[in-house]
Amino acid sequence: MDLADFGATQLIGMIANGEITSLELVEACIVRIDAKEGEIGAWAHLDHDFARKQAEACDSLHAGGEPCGPLHGIPVGIKDIFDTDDFPTENGTVLAAGRRPMKDCTVVSILKSAGAVIMGKTVTTELAMYSPGKTRNPHDAKRTPGGSSSGSAAAVAAGMVPLAIGSQTNGSVIRPASFCGVV
């Protein structure tokens, strides 16, 4: 059973029922990322050790009988336009290279409160509006995944994460989701 092939809804139930741990799921995602990232290029920033630490914290809560959020232990990719205090937010441009926000934006705060494991930042087109980035379509590397939420759609389609955050401006989510088959 390859956990990276399951959808978020199934995985939420599997973690809640104790069939799998968050750490097992994160490890499956890391294996898939390591196998596919060179060809697809979905990620702007990754930190496997940080993801593991978050997963271990989720598993400790679950083992201790603590109440868990609706996304407890689920790995999530965050489009590189959303501020995170754990990763740079560079908006797909060298103009913001190395920019380190001091706090999470609202959507990331909500995801963390819901128990999500933040795997990293996914590639966006430059400033979420210009030329496509390095990301390739996981179904055909000669094709684009669309934009601007290209890395988020490609990461989900490739099974790197079961869930990713994008933004919708002029087709920025629906185009990549459609091109990558994750609608």
C-alpha cells in the first residue's frame, strides 16, 4: 500500500482510526517527492526534517488522546505567495529572494490550527502572474501544469502531498488543477 496514492479524505480517516501515523504518511510523501521532484520541480522550499517533527508532534497528540483538528497529520503544500514563518516567501521572483515573513498568513494559521503538517512551499509563476516557473506537468513533462498555482497542482497530481493551497486569480487554480487532473 503506497500512502502517497490515497486522497486527503481517506488519509484523515486512516490517521483518526489509528491505521497509520502522520509520520508514516509524511515519510511516504518524502519518498514520492524524492522520486519525482527532479522531473516535476513542484517545490520552491522543502524541509523534510521540519515535516517529520510536525508529524511526530501530531502523533504524540493522537497517542495521548488529545483532541485533534480536522486535518490532523495531513501533509500540505503551500503556494509560495502565502506567508509562512517557517519558510521563505519569495513569490516566484528573485526580487523577493530570501524574504522571511515574521508570521503566518491567515490561511496557514488556520491550516496549522486544524493539525496540518506544512511540507513546504510550492512553485508559483513569477509574482503569481507572469511567465511559468520550472514546474512540469506530472502526466507529461513536456507540458506545462498551467499557472499560477503550478507547483500546488503538480504536487497533488504526482502524489507528493494529498493537499495543497493555491490562489484563484484569472484561472490561477482552475487551470493548473485541470491541466494536472486534480479538479
